[in-house]
Amino acid sequence: MFRMTVLFRVMTLALTALTAAVSVSAATLAEREAEYYPLTTLPIPEGVVLEAGSIAVLPSQRLAVSTRLGDIYFVDGAFAPKPEHPKFTRFAAGLHEVLGVFQGRDGWFYATQRGEITRIKDTNGDDRADVFETFADGWGIGGDYHEYAFGSKPDRDGNIWVVLCLTGSFTSENEFRGWGLRVTPEGRVIPSTSGVRSPGGIATNHLGDMFYTDNQGPWNGTCWLKPLVPGGFVGNPSGFKWYSHATNLGAAPREPASNSRIATERAKMKEFVPPAIGFPYNKMGQSASGIANDFTGGKFGPFTNQLFVGDQTWSTVMRVFLEKVNGVYQGACFPFREGLASGTLSLEFASEGVLFAGGTDRGWGARGGQPFALQRLGWSGRTPFEIHEMRARSDGFELTFTQPVDATAAADLKSYTFENYTYIYQSNYGSPEVDRAKPPIEAVTVALDGLSVRLRVQLTPGHIHELKLPGVRSRTGDSLLHPVGYYWLNEIPSATP
């Protein structure tokens, strides 16, 4: 009996340890991420449906949050260490799916809704909007569920950019659907960029260049981050009919060939502006969304001037490093933070060094599980061991790290796996990964300070280069928090001395 009791206890302890190990293993990534970037959820009052389409940081640590149901709320107390009772004040109502909001220098609020940009003002100081004016409405709308309009905050020239979803996801039935438009400070609408399909967010990088996320579908093999360049074409020809209304641009480009490749068609079309980043489908997410640039100067950790991008389906935030090669944007994306409460839609940094995220799952599923949410990401002060930058070189890649690497581990070719692939550029929906290759990493050079590594490997324009680093360790023995990067390559740099 005693022996049986001892055996039972041993088995119980072993089973408990195994269960704990499995539990820890399953939660390891989210727990590790939280050590560096803890997540705070703001309570939302009963009766407030805060499907946050856009977030703006106002003076005195106040937020303006627009919603998909057409409201704009002021939120006070969002910066409190423990925001148990933030105050929500409904500033405006009755708008239509507001996916862009900011307060201008003139004191007016500018809200991008489906059919127009609206100017809104509180004239008596009671936090309630009194005046609504149409500021710009130079595009069409037909009531289709998919005809979203995402509006930016002003670019370096004071223009608001609006990116317009196609009709029903596939066609352009109303004026300038599938386009990017600029709206000047005077309210003049300038047709600027064709080829848009299904935007999920829009913002500038630290240099003031405008980018938007476009989602998988016709002519989009996966989800992308794309530059908005006046006169450019970004991939989907469904809106070409509206060149006849864009008298500032001239004739439409030639039609791209379906079942081709982006690099192939780009070589034929001078107007083609290629994607800057590819988010591999079902590896990084499924619905790329809001964009925010870390302008906080180190208050959010080591990623100053990098972009952070949401994924609505996976309820995550991703990180993006961009560079320009031969005048063309390209770069790498990395996982950053998972476990948000709802489908990440809007992102906005505050100068205090926090990133606000608004979530929604209506119309699409989301891993987070909640129908909507407003959350705050902050930096704990601890620096995670991460790939900091991934730059293309003439003969491969140069990686920098947030902490010095162990030279022996980093110099070992077996510490890396590498492959590249692309997508079919086609009128059909999406694409599998195609043209896969696994060129060998020929050599690794570790810098003396341990903060950078050069990899000599063959590069292929028009491909995602997927690099995994399972064997790389820091000098203190830590593995990378996210040991993978995905680099979309448009141009190979020239050799440098």
C-alpha cells in the first residue's frame, strides 16, 4: 500500500510537471512578449459600441476615437496606469463608418466617412459637435458593404489621403473606387494613385511618405504594405475606367497580364509602383490593417521610426522595417505582439511612448474573441532580443540586433534556414506560394561588437525572402523573441566598397 501510494504520488507529480510544461509551452510567446510590451485594456462603458475605426491623440492626454457605427468619442483617462474608469464622451453621431479622424491646426475635426470628409466643430465648448460641413466628396458610393473609405492624417504637405475600396471586393462600380485620392488643405480632390483593392489602414512613415495596407484578393496574392505615389499604379486594374475622370493624369496604363508575376509586369509598366512589404498569408496574418509610425524617440523601445501594422483576423500587431533601394521602397516584416482582445483595426502612437489599438470583429472573424476593444501597449523598459533591421546588400542581407549575439552561434550556418518564394499576379483571388527556392547561405560574418551579421546568399527580385534563425543566441544565452523575418525584395543594391 505504501509503495503504491509513493508510486501514485510520483506519477501525480510527474503528470503535474508535464501538464505545467505543456501549459507554459503553449503560452510562452504571449507571456514573453508581455514581459517587454504589456497590454492594458481600457474598460468600455455599457452601451458604447467602440469598433474603433481611427484613433487620434489630442492635447492633455485625451483621445478621439471614431467608430464603424458613425460615432466619435472623446476618451479621458486612457493614459492612467490602471485605467479603471476612463470617461467616454460622445462628441458626434450619425456619421457613416468613420475610418479616419484627426483635429486640424484650425481646431476643426476632420472625419473620413464613406461618402465624404466632414469638418466638425464644437462652437460652445460643451464637448458636443455643433457644426458639420462637407469638406470634400469627390468620389462615388453606392451602398455596397465593401465600399470603405480610409482617411489619413495630413501628410507633409497638409494633404489628406483617402484610399477607396472596390465595389463588392472585385469591381469599381462607382467613381474612383479602387483609387487613392489626395485632398488639399483647401478641400480640392486630386486623383492620385490607381490600383487599390481593399485597404485596411493608411499612414505615413517617419519621412512623410504615405503607405496603405492592401488585402489578399484579386491581383493580390497576399496582404501588402504599398506606397502611395502620385501618378502610380499599385496593382489592381479594376478602376482603370476612372482615368477618364482624372484629367490630371492622362491615359490609363496598359492592362497587366493575369497569371504573371509582379516583377514581370512591373518591368513592362513605368507606372507600376511595387509593394514595399509582403505579409506572408497564414504566416504573418490574414487581414493587414492599421499603420502607425514609432515617432517616440526611444520611449517605446529600440524601434524608433519603424512602422507597426495590425492584422485584424489574427488580432496582432506586426513590425516593419523599410529601406529605399534604387529609389524604391522594400523591407522586412516581423511578428511583434499577439493576444489582442479583438481584431486589430486602428493603431496610433502617443508621444508618451504608448501604442493604442482599436479592435473590431464585425463582418470578419478575429482570434481575439471580443466584438470590440480599446487597448494600450507600453514598453516595460526591458529590451527584447530581436532582429532590429534586415537590410538587402548586393550579395545577401545584413541583420542588426537589439543585443549582441553570441559569435559562435551566429557564425554557424546551421543556425539559419532560408528560402524564397513569390505569388501569382492574377485576376483570380489570392495565390499559393510559388517559384519556391532554397539557395544556400554561403557565408556568415559576425561583427566584432556582435550587433550585426552579414549573410552571403542569392537574392531574387519580386520574392519574399524568409529567414529563420533558430540557432542564434544573445551573448547572455537568450533565443530571439521572434526568430523570423520576411523580406520583400524589389531591387538588389549595388555593391559598395
